[in-house]
Amino acid sequence: MRINRRTGLLAAGAVLATGLLPVQSAVAAQLPAQLNPVCDTANGGSRPWTADQPFTLKGGNDFNTYCRVRINGYGGDLRGLTASYTISAASVTASGYTARQLARMIVPEVGVGDATHSISNGVWTPVVGEDGSLSLRSAAFDLLPAWGQTIGTVDFLFSASSGPRSARLHGTFALTSAQGDSVQADADLDYVADGHPAPTGQAGTFKPLTPVRALDTRSAIGAPKGPVGPGREVALQVAGANGVPASGVTAVVLNVTATDTTHDGYVTVYPHGTARPTASSLNFKAGQTVPNLVTVPVGADGKVSLYNFLGTTSLVADISGYYTSDGTGSRYTTAGPTRVMDTRYGTGVAKAPAGPNGQVDLQVTGRSGVPASGVTAVVLNVTATNASRGGYLTVYPHGEQRPTASNLNFTAGQTVPNLVTVPVGADGKISFYNFLGTTDLVADLAGYYSGSGSVFVPTGPTRVLDSRNGTGGVNSPVWSGNPAVLQVSSWKNGIPAFGVQAVALNVTATNPTAASYVTVYPNTGADRPTASNLNFTAHQTVANAAITPNARNGVAFYNFAGTTDLVADLAGYFTAD
């Protein structure tokens, strides 16, 4: 145990939490002379948590035992405190993992409280020091006295991913005052690997692009000319082409379209050079033209693979943006689902369908929870309905030249949704161009990108829900009005139990008994939103991407009418850092 009466205690390269509160004129307490880290035991007791008695952290376990640090001060206020838990650079190196890998693998939920109330509860920000150490940092907090003494606790509920090798990690808990004084205690971790691979996803920020066509097998764009045969795949070079940099790209956002299909089937989009997953990205019937938005990690060579299951199909892919590891992109904030446009009722725009060769302009910034400035792109679920003839829809930044890319393709009378990520124009608007006939347009806001918010960690595609075989704990078709609930945040799905702000899913409805729609939303107990994510008729198989806020109690899937099987494939998750 040691006390430091100096500033600059925290690891090199760290950034102190902002908003430190000034010391008040009330009686000031001294930092405690020592800290008392302990861990719970199986019999309901506790035992010391020290360098000699490390906490055993089991890999692949969502919820390990609680460990806590007791803070016993002297009467008075302790204001502007910060706390940290640091794994030393030497033990990071000895573990064989990098500090960034460990930051993804070991994710504790931390609760801070004093004698009378809970102060905060959540995931602390990970900071990699210049020396290679890993620190988890709290925001500033106050401890106030009760019964003549200042008493506080910091509770750690550790969650740990799978990993191929065990490691002993030397950890130090530190409590630091606003003046820079600190008290520390050693508290080691003994990570016990389960032998499975560790998560490989790398966090990235988003760089939006005005949609650009990167692949069209009908005209030899991005691949040889000709349809893709059964059991065959196309490799598309993403990095270093079409405005995407050659390095630092963690994932790409593509609008993928299957057309000229000769057989019922599906397409799977996945990182080139990796094993093809069981997940699907879009589903179609013979003769259909079907688009879907796909977020997929790029392979080590900067490519993605597009696999066709049955028959032959032409493939088209338009890039709408990419995630980069260099930190220069935008971060995501959830803001829905919220209906922001409906031409049937005059929501957001005039009450009138979009005409042939017509354009509808929608103001997206400064309303519906989207800031008035600083927004680079928005995520919308766009639906075309009441179409008088077959056509397509293009969504693009207002005030810019309309691209050749398309976002939705539909036939007369069809209702077709598709998730769209689109940059906003300089005036905060986006444009919707309708090619032929008339069609009503509906748009539900999912979120936006700006300078603050969450980073994206790609993980998939990974199947996390399938009501046909019980994957995800749902063992039967989803009935009308009886939502299925999926606990997405779990290491069994490749993502941490804590700190996940939103998840990117590809949701498929199959075997429906009636025309219906599905809404995907956080299971918080609040009212279900009026927005929809999928629309389908009886016996149709329809897939659509969804980015939905995550909740401690999981994600809910509501089916409006009849019954339908639901399948969900996870593309990745959004987290604070």
C-alpha cells in the first residue's frame, strides 16, 4: 500500500477526465491512509484482493464474481475524485496480448457509491498509455460524509471474453484527489483462458461517402462481367479504391443488390480470406431484385467476399462509407427509431407521393433529436410503399449531384424497406429521388454520426437468433403482439456483457403466415415505437439491416400479425471507446 503526494501519477499518455469539481469551502476530508480491495467468495463472504491473492477471471464468462475497493476517509467532503485501475505494461507484454486487445477482452461494469446513495454505474473509459499499460478511468465523483465519516465503495463486476492463453495481470487501483494526491493498492487478475479465439474486431470511427458504385457484375465494375453461379463467390477490393483508403479500414458499409436471379437463394457477404459464416446478408426469390445494407469487416487484404448460394445472380454493391482505425471519422449516436418522414400523412414533408423523376427533400438536422450542426451522416430505415410501377429510389446529400447508385428497388404494389446510411448536405437535408411511377416514402430515424458518441467494433456476421432452431433462446415462431427478446450482449455472441450502446443486426423474417411488419427496439419497458424495420407478405422471406439501441434486458422483436420465424445476424456493436 502506498500514498503519493504528487501530481502526474497516471500513466503516460493518459487523458484525465474532464469536469473535475473544485474543492468546496466545507470541511475537506483527507484521502484514506489505505484502501481495502476485497472479492466475494462462493460462501457469501469476502477475501483480500491483492498482488498475492489475485482475482481469478474466467474467460468466456459474462459475469464473474464481484470485487470491490472500500474507501474509508476522515469526516468531511471528498470532491473531485477520480479512480483508475491500471494493468502494468510489463504484464501486458508478458500476457502475449496487446493493451487494446485486453481492453476488448476484459470489460468490468463499475459502480461507485457512498454510504447513502449510488453515484455512478457503467463502463470506465479504457486508455492505452504510451508505455503500453492499460488504464480504466472513471469520471470525477464526490464522496460525502455520513455519520461523521466519509465511506465509499467501488464495485467491479468483471466480464471476460474467450482467449487462447491464460495470463497473470498485475493491476493497481488508484484514488486521486482534485489536487493530484493519490492512494493506491495492488489488485492483480489471474485470467484463465478457455482456449477459444479472442475477439478480433478493431474499433473504428465512420467516414461517410456519397454512394458510389463499386461492384456490378452486369458491366464488369469491380469484378469480371457475368452473373455469379451457384456456390461461387466474388472478391471485391474495398481498401484503396472508390475513395476508401488503402490502410486503416476496419469495416465497410455497402448497399448490396441481387438482381437477375434464376433461383430462390441468398447471398453472404464476409471478410475475404476468412471462413464463410452461416449468416446470410440478403434473401431473394427467382426473378426478384433485392437490396440490403451490409456492414462487414474487410479482410487482411482489404477485400470482402460475396457468396451466392443457388442459381445465378448478378450482384451490385454501392459503398456509402467505411470505418477507420485512425480516429479521424465520426461517432454514432442513437436517436430512434423515430418516424421523421411519411408522404402519406405529411410527416416531415408535403402530403403527396413522390412522382416519376421526382425528388423529395427532408430536413434531418435540428429536429427529432439530431443536432443542428456537426452532423456528418444519418441512418434511416427507408420504405417505399403504394408504388404504381416498378422502379428504384436513390437517397443522397441534398445539394449534391445525384449518384448512379440506388438504395431501394421495388415492383408495382410492393412495400420495400431498406436501411440507408447517407451523408447530410451542407444545409442539413437529404434528398430522395424516385425513378418511375409514383410511390409513397416513409423514413424512420435510427441515429446519426457526429464528433461525439460511440465507435463501431465489427464482429460478424454471426448468427445470434434463429427461432427455427432455438438459437438465442427463441424456440418457436414469434406470435402477433408477443415480442421475442434476445440478450445480444454476451461473449457467446462475441460482444461484452457491458458497455454496448447499440448493435448492428441483419434481421430476416421467414415463414410468415400473414402480411405483417417487425419492429426491433431496446427492451427497456418503455412504449414500443411506431417505426417498423421489416415489411412482408405471407410466405415471403425478407431481410433488412437494423441498428438498434441496446438495453440491459436485451433487444425486442415485435411481430404485428400472424406468426413468423425470425433470424438475426450480428455485424458488430457500438461502444463508448
